[in-house]
Amino acid sequence: MIIVVLKVEGSEYSGKAESRRRPILLLVMPVAVATAVAWIDSRPTWDDAGVTAMLLIFTAAGGSLGGLSWRLASVLVGGPIVLWEIWHGPGVLIVVPVVVAGAIAGMVVRRWTRLV
């Protein structure tokens, strides 16, 4: 059995099982939410770009607040929706700056709360 231990910025590990699950959850949750958003967004009856954008912004910000780097949070959140819908045209690439803005906002809030 291979155990993957990831270094997550700003967190300490005590060697307990809970501390090993946190990095895995930090990677799985943004991908799961982004995949669900991509699936919902691909439905023919869904036509609300604002709700989709806000879900992606909050998911990316949550990943950054959880300790992921903003770059990794952007890739984990933006990747699934871009891969899911890229064959419909290049318009889906507008997701990239939206997700990056959310991830950077999460990073700024995380750093700001550390200073206060």
C-alpha cells in the first residue's frame, strides 16, 4: 500500500490518520465540486453563467483558504470544466481567469487573516 503525503502550505502534520486525510480531501473536494459544476453546466436546460461562475470562484477560494497554492487550486477547479466542455468551442476558456481570480482571492484572505 502506497501512502501519498502531500505538503500543504501552512499546515502541520502530527502523523495521525486525520492529518493524512486532510491533504487528500483538499485535492479531491475541489475536483469533485468542479466536475459536478461542469456536469450541471453541460445540461441543455442550464443557462445561468453567473451561478456557475460564482460556484467556481467560491470553490477555488475554498481550496486556497484550505492551504492549497492558488496555482494548484486554479488547476484543480478550472481543469475539469475546461476538459468537459472544450469541444463546444473556445468560449469555455473564460473560466480560467474567473477561477484564478477566486483562487487568488482565497490566498489573499488566508494571508490577511494570518497577519491579523
